[in-house]
Amino acid sequence: MTIIAILSEPADEPRVAISPEMVKKYAGVGATVRIEAGAGARSRVSDDAYKAVGAQIVSRSEAVSGADILLAVRRPKVEDVNALKPDGMVAAVLYPFDDRAGLEALAGTGRSLFAMEFMPRITRAQSMDVLSSQANLAGYKAVIDAAAMFEQAMPMMMTAAGTVPAAKVFVMGAGVAGLQAIATARRLGAVVSATDVRPAAKEQVASLGAKFIAVEDDEFKQAQTAAGYAKPMSEAYQAKQAELVANHIKGQDIVITTALIPGRPAPRLVTKAMVEGMKAGAVVVDLAAERGGNCELTQPGKVIDHNGVSIAGPLNLAGELSINASSLYARNLYAFLESMFDKKEKKLAINWDDELVKGTLVAKGGGIVHTNLAKGA
């Protein structure tokens, strides 16, 4: 019998790695789930709700002791991983580019570590893509928060006393979070524009009814990796794009920034001078705050006022929608784990040659094995 452990997350993480629905599904592949008492409380899942579908509610130490698998939202503690079976595994968002010493300590336990954020961007893995599921929620919440901070109406309103103009929203970065932000702003009645360095984004932005803003030169046409991520742009291109953005941003009411490059600090898109060119009452919500921010003035975890412009640097917007975020994340984890089980024998049988396993496996046998994390990579 495969034993899966679920623990309470750190104080700043309200999400949980399993839902009652997924407890039942794990039972279907032959797994028993142990959950630390109170682990789901901040996602509004009671211990009784877990018990009702067959989970065991135990202490923290009892949950991990001798377990085969530890599922988590954030990188777990070394002592918790050490309590697993010697050939146990961990699946979580491991932030593998952060705190190298901490990652090596975790690898040193000898357990197999899977970083869910390294999930390959292929059709087969769409249901396992935690970055997309959480970014969708973050993009939505960014616009809702911006609308709450904005001291005017979002949609155009025609009244007997006159017309209230629609708010102008500019979304910087048209990945999953950015596209959801565009869609949400459009639903709220705003006039929306967006920018991205990836050529494929132009059509996606237009399909949502937003105007695409970018310097579309030869470099722009080559600015996307085979995996679909944005490439770092040259200084010359960045200067041209910055000038275009600076002129555009002056007339915007709300700016949502979402641009990230895996393994690198967030690209600087909005300078202090750009903010100072915006009108009083405008709002900037920076979804890249955790990686240093797309806006020069962003202070991670805070909302500041600069010359009448409000700048928010939220750190875990998906976590603020913890009920939805936990449910989606739990489904992502199950889709990944389910692919590792022998359905006939109802036991864990990892195929180490599977492209999903190879893509997400960070550490095995006491050392870091992922090529993207090799020293000097």
C-alpha cells in the first residue's frame, strides 16, 4: 500500500496540496492518504471532510513517518523529508533556482524530488501544469484588486448627468496570468491593451479583444524559445520597447505587469520615470514582485503611493483564492502522480525514462540531477 503524506504549509501559505475529491481518487489507485490535522483549514477544508472520504487525520510526525510520497505546495523542511521511506519522493513547487544550499540539503536526504514548476509544456501535461492553474487565478485576482484600488468605475456608464469613460487597462506580459487579466478586465468593461515580446502573443491578445502594443522588428519575430517562453531581449530592443511603453503608459488608468523569465530576475519594464508620467489615481499591480518586480518602485508584499500612483507588489495572489487554488493544485498533483502508478497492481511504479519524470526530477540518489540546475548552467 502506497502512503501519501500531506502537511500543513508555512504560515504565509494558505493553500493545501490535496482536496477531498483527490483523496478518493488516490484510493482508487491503491494509495492511503495521511493528512496532518488542520492542514486544510485555511482552504476551508475541515478534517471531517477529509475523514469522510477515507483520509487518516494524524499528527505531523505520524503523517510523514514511513510515507512513500510527500505532496506539498511549497518546498518542505528537511526533517519532514527525512522521515519518509528511504526511497520516498516529494512533489511540490520547489523554487529550484532559489536558496541553492537549501535545495542541496533537501537533495541530500536521498529522496527523489520533483519540481512541479518544471512540468514540460506539452499537450500530455496540460492537466499537470501548476504554473498555469495558479497563474490563471493570479491574473484574475490582480485585476479585481486593481479595480478595488482604482477610485473610479471600470466600465463606461452613460447617465442622464453625463458619461463616465471606461477605464484603460494595460497588461504587460501575455502569458497565462496576463491573458486571464486581459479577459477579466474586458469582462469588467475596461478598454484593454497588452504587450509581450513573444510573437505568438499578438494573436492571443487580439482574440480577447485587446490592442497589442510592441515594437515588431526582426528581433521581436525571434523572441520565443521552443518551449514557448520569452527570450531575454537585447539592450537595443529593450530601449525601443521602453520608449513605446513610456508613451503608452501615460494615458493608462491601471497597469498589470506579469513578465517573468524562468530562472532569472523579473525584467524591469516600468521605470520610476514612467510611473511619474502616469496620472494621479492610476494603479500598478506587479505580479512579478516575488522575483524582484517588473516595476522599479515595487516593494514586495506592500502597496505604496508614489506621486498619487498606487503600486502593489503582491506575493501570493493565487493563495488569496485558496479554495480554488488548492482544488486546482490538488488536481494537477493527482494527474502527475496517477501517471506513475501501475493501475493493474495498484502500486507506485515510476518510469524514470518518462519525459514527465525526466522534466520534473530535480534530485535523486542524494544529488541534484536536473540539467537546468547543474553548476554553471
